[in-house]
Amino acid sequence: MQRYKDDVVLSEVNEIEALAGSLSGRIWQKIRLLEPTLQES
């Protein structure tokens, strides 16, 4: 039973890590898009 719980937890942690990485990439993409606009101001 413990092994099953560990597998479930590990799977969820991996999913959260993937979501966080995706979100981070999207944030940096927005920053790069806005940089030229901010430098002009």
C-alpha cells in the first residue's frame, strides 16, 4: 500500500512540476514581448 501512495504522490509532484515549468515559460515569453515596449518608454 505504501508503494502505491508513493507512486501517486510522485506522479502528482511530476505533474505540478510540469505545470510550474510551463507557467514559467509563459511568463518569460510575456516579459520578452514587453521588453521592447518598456525600453521605448
